[in-house]
Amino acid sequence: MSVTAKPITRVVDELSRLPGIGPKTAQRLTYFLLRAPAEQAEALAEAVLELKRNVVLCERCFNITDRTPCEICSNGEREASHICVVEEPLDVVAIERTGQYRGTYHVLHGAISPIEGIGPDELKIRELLGRLQSAQVEEIILATNPNLEGDATAMYLTRLLQPLGITVTRLARGLPVGGDLEYADEITLSNALAGRSQI
Amino acid sequence: MRGDIFAFIKPRKALTNSNSPRVYRTEGIVLKGYDFGEADRILTLYTPQLGKLRAIAKGVRRTKSRKAGHLDLFTRSNLLVARGRQLDIITQAETIESFAPMRIDLVRLSYAHYVAELVDAFTVEQMANYPVYATTVATLRRISTAEDPALSIRSFEVQLLGLMGYRPQLHRCLSCDTAIEPVSNRFSPKMGGVLCPLCASEDRAAGPISVQALKVLRNLQTNEAAILQLPELPLEVGQEVEARLQEYIEYRLEKGPRSVRFLDQLRTEGARP
């Protein structure tokens, strides 16, 4: 017979299924919740429920949102003629943080990885092409990750988009701020050299 | 043993000897990787002395990572690896060869995926096989520069099958052991080679193989260099050789390589006007 009460074991089990949370952390969190005021536990439970009930994918850009079209897509001040293509919803957050971009987004939900069996059909690429037919788009900015999967995705998209007469650009790549030249790999350095700019 | 500085540079010892140093040096090619935790990636590497190896590269998904560029897929790097409790940890990495021309060509890149997938599928962890490493490096080099990478891929398939102990018998009939004549023979993935017309009933699933395709396959086995000097194979022969090897690989792996699907998709899309 277990010495721990069933409701506690249940919370511990559920929490330890989360990424990065082992059995000990799960126990600690559970006992914290047990001692916390009832309102705090209820707020957490409600927040989790709302997350699953009210969060949807935007019908246009496929970003995660609570209403569709999402805030960015339905904002008249954003330039719908520019679409920034990213791999994951978190990438939208990263680009928004710069405050430099005034266009719209398109979230692919992954990158091409033949070895994992992820091809173009598993990503929101067909939906992107659909968007191009219904709206006047001048430029597509490919902001996939600067690794091999991201590059493959960007190359594949370029193949599809260039014949349509749309300007296709890729985020510049080179040395990060605060980096050390001596540790840069040759591909990054040659990219930085190729993309050097006049001061 | 303390003070034995040679133990430090002998990677094999590092894995077998319980007194072995906590770090070892090896070179390796990154075959695949997946994201792990906050900013880490777990990589599958193929190394010359240790064979296939799984190790964790910490923090490589951060833009400021000093290792990230040296540990991208299909990069050949010098590594310093620390022994971990479950997974070894890559502490330093420096590129030896990045096969750069392949990275800007989608078709060549997909071939590299295919090569990596085959090496990963056919090998087991920590069993050294230097020829496999050498063939993989040579093939990646060829893929990035050769005019027709497809031919390098066929050669790689034949070499790898041979190194793994699955070298197909292409000179004598698998059933009656007579020399194969230049007539309409059959290729049996199940039996691992060619059947003469009289023994065709030994494996009813065996499909026909043309004399030209058989010649190409034999040459890939014994006279690789000559074949690789050809600019390309006649289209039909190339397709046939590819199909027969594909059947054989699929039979041996008990599954079709996944990267083939993307390659096929690229080819059909590329053929469209």
C-alpha cells in the first residue's frame, strides 16, 4: 500500500510527464501546490484548461493565437505584402521582439528533414502558396534557422517561389554580437565576408 | 594508469578501460541530430576508430555557441569528447571539412541525407569500421563536386553493402553456381544476388536484370574508379541499377530509407516545366 495519498501521486505523475521535470522536481512542485492557497492552484488549473480550449492556429499565418485571424494578420497597419516565413511560433516572438518588422508572418511548423521523414507535405508550404494567390505579395523573407534543415527548407521554398516573380530574401548570416572571431566556423566566416557592408 | 599520456590520445582505450581518462579526442561526421532540452542537441556521429557514437552537444542551438557551426549535419570535425554518465559530451569541435558546395544545392544535400541515413541504418553503435568511415567521407566529397552525384551514390550503396557483409553475388548463379551468362537473368534481393534463367523459379519475387545493369553493378563492385570517371550512365540503365539496389537495401533493412521519398519528390518537381 502506498503511503502517499492518491491525489498527490496523480499530480506528481502528471507533472513528471512535462519536459525537463523529473520525479523529484515533480514532487517538489506538487507539495508546493499543496501548501499554496487554493486560489493559486485554481488559477493554474484554469490557465492550463484555457490553453487547450482557447488556443488555435491562425487560419492565415498558422501562428498560435486565441482568435483567428490572429492579431498580426488582422492588424491593418501591418504590411500584408511582406511575409516572413519562420519554422516555429517562438520564432515569431523572437522577430517581434526586435520591433523592426512591420509585415506579416507564416509559420511552417517545422523544417524539411528527409532523414526524419519530414518533407514539404508535412509543413504548411501548400498553405503559403495558397496565400500568395489570394493576396498581393511583394516580398517573402525566409527566416528559417541557419542550420542545414533550415537551409534545405529555404532552398526548397526558393525553388517554388522564384518562378512566381516574387522577391525572395533570406535573413543575413554572419557573426553574432559578442562573439569571438577565433571560434567562428568557416561557413559563418565566409558568409560574414560575403555579406560585409560599408561603414 | 596515471601518467600514461598515450591513453589520452587512444580513443578505443577511453571506452573500454575503467581507469581511462575522462576526455578523449576523435574526428567524426555528424549523421543526424535532434534537439534536446533548452539549447542542446543529441548527435549521432560516425567516427573512424569508435564507429557510430551518440553524444550530446550542449548549447549548440544558441546563436553564440562556439561549437554550433562545427557540428552542423554532415560536417567532418575534430572533437574533444568528455565521458558522461549516460551520453558523452562534446566539449570542443573544429571543422576539418564542411563539404560546402553540397550545402547550397538541394539535390546534392538530399543525397547527403540519404548517405547519412544508410550509414546510420546499417551500423551499430561503438563498433569500429574504418572503411565505412573512409567511404562515407569520400562519397560526401564526391557528392559536393561530382557532375552527376547519382553515380557516386550507386557506388556508395554497393561499397557499403559489401562492407556490411551483404555484398551481392553477381558472377555466379546463387542456386546452381554456374557462371552468369549475358542473357536475361534475375536479381533476387532475398537470396542476395543473381539467378540464371534456369533457376529463376528459386525466388519467384526476383525481377529481371538487364545485361547492361549487371555490368554496371559488377564494375561498381570491382572497378569503382573506372565507373566513377564516367560522366553519367545512360538514363534507363541508371534507373534500373538504382531500382535493383533500392530493392536489395530495402530487403536488408526491412524498411525503405526515408530520405528517398524527398529525393523522388525533388526529381518529379524538377522535371516539371
